[in-house]
Amino acid sequence: MNKMHDDANNNARDRRTAASIAGGASQPESERQDSPLARLKAREDPHYEEQYAVEAFRRFYRIVRILRDPDGCPWDREQTPESMKESLVEEAYEVVSAFRGGAREEILEELGDTLLVATMIAYMLEQAGIGSVATVLEAVSAKLVRRHPHVFGADRAGMNSDQVLRQWDDIKASEGRKRRSQLETGKIRGLPPLSRAVKLQEKASKRGFDWDKCEPVFDKVQEELQELRKAYQASDDLGTEHELGDLLFSVANLARVLRHDPSAALHAGNERFVERFEFVAREMDRLGLDMSAATLSEMERLWQQAKKR
């Protein structure tokens, strides 16, 4: 109970601090002329009004509540944070894929889907009495203010990105949070394995631990593939898993040196597979062929047609 009381006091303190630093309504206007909020408003597009975003989120939040209401959508009511966690990752990948495509409408739509899943999960916690959407927003706002004293503090001396990251680590450590390891700066440990592999490689590269050309990385992939084959042929199940991990790590490294995101590339590969498979299935249905009884040569012929398309 004491911890819950302390947490509540800390949250209230952070809210007051964030409001004060950002130029909250509790401060007289004369004391807020040089606040970050005042500086922001001074250079904002006169056609933009913050109220639009606030009203849009209020309507969005109300729609989420309606969907989860007893009279709302049966499917949405049945979901739990556990059932939605994969959707959160999937939507994030959809955003990355949309950026690769470059279509403005698709990017905005996928960002909206990601925001929907995150808000839905937060509201589920609110319904369970664990927290609330407001708690999530207030906590991240307070953290941003607290860990950016160079922006919200009295001393706004210029800092470069490396200095900002070191300061973030120092503040995080002062809060009792675990300091990052040499490689795992940022939110790396919680990333999906493929993305984490690339981030680890990027951090190691900055320390000078990297290939100087692409060709050796191709060779490394071949080497790991051969080691995987040997482990498989030796019926070494544990060794096979070990070598498979090394192979995937090497492929992720190859994607990095080729300047491609392996997660996005794999996502695009999945999409191509789906499209080609659907083409093969439709063609076989049109020809009156049963896919389960068809020969591999027949399916391969149609697959190559799909690739040409």
C-alpha cells in the first residue's frame, strides 16, 4: 500500500512538474513567456490549432470505449492485452512497410492502426483497474520532461545526440532504473529478435567491430549455412538450433551492410509469397486441378508465372 501511495504522489508531482515546465494553466501568463509551450506557439503555423488534435483524440478514445462497452462489438469485448500483443507488433511492421512504399495515405492509416491497438490495450488495463489511458499519457509526458532538462530546464545549453543519450542514461540511473549495457543502449532487449540483431550489430560497428566490405559477409552466411547442414546431417538437434541462430544472425548482418531492414524485407517477402500462392491456387482452380494431388512440377510452373507477374 505504501508503494502505491508513493507512486500516486510521484505521478501527481510529475504531472505538476510537466504542466509547470510546459506552461500549464496553473501558472500566470507573465511567468510562462519563455516556457517551451510559449516558444512552440511562437513559431507554430497560424493555421494549426492544438485543439484539433485534442478533440480528435477525445473522439477516438470515446469510440474505443464504445467498442469495449457491453453493448459494443463482441469481438472487441473478447480481446485481452495478451491477445492483442501480437497485433501491436504486426501493426508496427505495417507502418515500416508503408514507409517503404511511400504512400502518404497508407502511412497515416497504418500509424492509426498502431495507435488503435496501443490505446485499446491501455483501455483494457483501465477497465481492469490496473491503470488508465490518462495514466499512460501522463507518465510518458512526465518522463519526457524529466529526461530532457536541456529542453525543459532552466539551462538549455546546446547538446549533441551522444551527450543527450548519456544524460538520458544518467537520469535513468538516478531513478533507480538499470543502466544500459555497452551494446544494448535504447530499447533493444525488448525488440523482436531480427530487429535486435541488427541493432546489436550497429552498436558493435560503432565500436569498430565490423566488416570493411560486403563480400566477407556473404562468405560468412555461406559458412554458417554449411555448419548448419553438418549439424543437421549429424542429427545434432541442439547444434542445429545453435547453427540456425548463427545463420539468421549472419543474414541479418548481411541485410545491415546492404543497407536494408531485414524485418521489412522479410515482411515484403511474406506479402509476395501470399500473392504468388493465391495466384497458383486460383489458376489450379481455374484448370480444375486439385492442389493436394497436383505434382510439384505443375505447381512450380504456375509459381514461375506468378513471379513473372
